[in-house]
Amino acid sequence: MMQKDTTSAFKGKTGLTRIVRAFGYSLKGLRATWRDEAAFRQECVLAIVMLPAAFWVGRTAVEIFLLCVTVMLVLMLELVNSGLEALADAISLEHHPLLGKAKDTGSAAVLLALILAAGWWGYVLVDRFVLS
């Protein structure tokens, strides 16, 4: 039995060419998400404030790192969620329970990241400014 070739025609690039193109595609994705997603823009504005603030709020390298990671995690999951929503919309704009479930699940991932970030930031802020 003959095996079907499933190699993508877009996967032929290697080395530095692949890295440069991948970087370009990443920037294109960031620009598209910034343009099309209000939630991503709002989270980016918060990140612009919160990332430098992490160096003032955090007292140890681990605290600062985790403050930054929680903020970046929200942005990363928002990007994944936006990609998932775009893919679902490309498949069908009509209501389909599985597409709705996929979108809701992506949104739930962002919500959990926001809860994690708020919890960690809240803990560090209370520990630094209330309990000290």
C-alpha cells in the first residue's frame, strides 16, 4: 500500500531563512491581533504598565520573574484564543456547538490566566505593602 505524502509545501525552508520568515509571520500575527482584538490591546496596555511595575513591586528575582510571567501568560493565551476564534470563524460563521465550545474553551484559558495573574499580583502587593 502506497503511503500518502503529507509534507506541507510551506515546510521546505530551513536554517536562517526559516527563522527570519517565522519571525516575520509572528510579527504579522501580533499586528493582526492588535488590529482586530480589543481585549488584546487592553491587555497590552496593562502589560506596558505592569511589566516595569514588577521590578518595583517584586522584592526578589523570583517574585519579579513570576509577576512578569503571569502578565506574559495572559498575552500568550489571548493570542492563542484569537487564533482559535479566527480559525473557527473561517470554518463557519453559522452557530455550531463544537465551534462554540472551542471558542468558549479558549476564552476560559484566558480567564484562568487572568485569575492567576490577579492572584499572584494581589499576593505580592499585599505581602509588600500591607503585611510588611
